[in-house]
Amino acid sequence: MKLREATQIIGMLENGKFNADLSDDIAKTLATLLEMSEQSEGHTFKGKTTIVLNFAVKDGATIIGAKFDSTTPERPRRNTMLFNLDDGTLSTEHPRQTDMFSPRAVETAGDRMSN
């Protein structure tokens, strides 16, 4: 049997095991990308699968070593906003607004009439 097509060669590697493993890996990559896109509408997530075929020819015979590697983007994380204080520490409250909710004296109607 003459092998002329890349798909034939890939199908023969490791007695078909390479093709099966590669197909499983592509399915996992696509499932991960789909999950990520469903969690973040409007964003595009990209992945990549790289196939490497190493060829060695000696005395009329070819030995093929194959491997693949897949990558997916890091899962997005949310940012946290904190505020810098004069002493070099961080605060969850804006330093100019911390006194906005502090207790203060309330003027009553009687106080206004006596003035």
C-alpha cells in the first residue's frame, strides 16, 4: 500500500493510536473553549493544537516520531479595586469617602427655631 496523503500517514502512526489520541485532545480543547465562551458572552476564546512529525531516514527506511501539544487561554479572572492609603496600606474604602457615613450631629426642628 502506497501512502500519499497526510491523513493516511497520520492514521498509520502508532498503529492508529496517535490519531485516536489526537482526536480526543482536539475534542477536549474544543469543549474547554466552548465552556469558556458560555461563561463570558461576547468574548472570543482561541486554542491551538500543534502536531510535530519528526522524520529519520536510514538505509531506505523512514522512522516517524509524532507528538502533539494543545493550548487554551487562561481562564479569565476578575480584577479587584482597592485604594492606596497615605501609610502605604490598601483599603476597600475610598480614602476621601470614608467620613461620608460616619456619625454626625443631626439638627432637629427645635434647634433651627431657636436660632
